[in-house]
Amino acid sequence: MSELRAPAAGLTAPPALPAGARVVDLAWNELTELPASVTGLTALEELRLDGNRLRSLPDLSGLAALRELHLDGNALTAFPACPPGLESLFLYGNAVEAIPDRLPPGLRHLAVGGNRLSAVPGAVWELTRLESLNLAENALTSIPPAVARLTRLRMLDLGHNRLTALPPELGELPLTDYLYASDNGLTEVPDTLGRLDRLGYLNLTGNRLTRLPATIGRMASLVELRLYDNQLTELPGSIGGLTRLRELHLRGNRLTALPASVGELAELRTLDLRDNHLRAVPAELAKLDRLSHLDLRNNRLRDLPERLPYVDKLDLRWNKLDGDPPVLRELAARGCVILR
């Protein structure tokens, strides 16, 4: 494969580009304009321009062989004119205000996070070959039901927007890798989220959630669930259905108790309960044989159950425990690091 990779130390002049180049990497070279010869590279399949100072681009729609276009971290204000065969477009961290109504129909990966988008045109929801979609760090206020048309989508990032609700149709997506909806204004999530039974990672941190739907217990493939900095006062008993869960992050909520079903989370390694209102922890925690980190900082604990899991680290700071519970001596004897 003919390939040109420019040194990432700043170019003093545009490089000579071989006519048959299939990969051109000009990332991190402080370019303010694209070398004119690029538009004539008819064999070009991959173009990397990340981390430059580009404010505009020439029309690239004539590059019929181009499949990947990397433009993260520039200063582009307009969406680039792309060839119809493009499969991956990475435009994160620019200043684009709108997505055009016509897009390459074969796009599989589209990243337009970190721009100035306030809406997403219907053309995005017609990209039925999309596998990953990043819309994070914009000013979006809603996601339409048409999102359900993305029948191959594995990864969706909606974090750091202005969303107050998620459409029930999200539950129809075939998501497997992750769903980010952190740092929005969500007060609830739809029951249909429970249909995402192949999803591995769910992040709903930094919202205003006061409850979780009972259907969350059906998300049987979840490995990591992040819910910190919400307003949850309780967890549904169905949480015990997440039998593959390894990390559960609940810091910064208003939990006063945990359901006994947390003892069914047999694969759990990390349980973060810092900054809640817990007055007790259930004895069923002792069943979590694989738990290694238990963070109980800044709760309202006065006592502990007779048994706790044999964790590597237990953080109890900023509680007001009465006396010296025997369970702590037992854990210390097994090598547990206990912070009080």
C-alpha cells in the first residue's frame, strides 16, 4: 500500500504526495489549508488530518476511493463535501453548526461530537448501515423516534447535551458496546431500555434521575453501569438480574438503603456508594465473592453487618460507626486495606 505519513512536528511546506497514495496521514502538523494535490489522488482510501488548524476544506466528493476521513480537532465550521462511498467520518471537536441533508449512504461510523449542533437532520436517521454514532458535547435538546431506523447501531454517544428525555424507541436498537447519555437533564429513562439485553456499558451519570425502571434488571449483558451524580433514592429489586455486572457506580445519589438483591450480582468487582444517605448495608453483600473494592465514604452508617465480602479495599471514611465492628478486624486480618 502506498502511504504518506508526515512528521507530527509542523510542516514548513506542503509535502509531495505520490499519485498512487492510498493512505495520507498529515495529522498534527498545524496545517491551515489542505495541499491542493490531495483532491487529485484518485486511489486515496484513507485521509488523516486530525489536530490541525483547518477552517475549511476543498470539495472532496471526487475522491471516489476514499473510505475513511479523519478531521478531529480542527476549526471547521462547515460539514465537508464527501464522496458517496465514504464509510467513516470523524469530525469531533470542530465548530460545525449543521449537518447537511445529504450524506454518504454507506457511512458506518459517524462522529460529530464536540461541535455546535442544535439539531440532527433526518438524513442521519436514514444511515441504516451506521454501527457507531457520536453526537456528544453539542446542544441537542431531543432525539426523535426515527433513531430506531439505525438497525445496525452498536455504539451511541449522546452525552453532554441538553436532553430532557430519551425516546422509547431507543429500546429497539441493537446496541452492544455502549450507550452514553451522561450529563444531560434526564429526569427518567424509558422502560424500553430493558430491551437492550445485549448492551455491555450504560452511562447515565450527571442527570436528574429519581428512579430507575424495573426493566433495567433485564439488561442481562451489562458489565458496567454508571449512575453517579443523580437523585436516586432507591434501586429496583430487579437490579439483581444483572448477573454479569462487574462495576456498579452509584456515587452522589440519595440512596438510604440497598435492596437485598444486590447480593445476586455474582460478578461484581467494584461497588461505589460514596456520597449517599445509607444508614445500613444489607447482609447479602457478603455473597459477593468477587468484589474487590467497596466504597462507602460519606454515608450515615453507624454499624455494619456481621459479615462483608473479602474485599481488597474498603473505604468507610466520613461515617460515624459506633465502636469497632468485629467484621473489620476479620477483613484486616485477611489483608484488606480499610480506610476509616
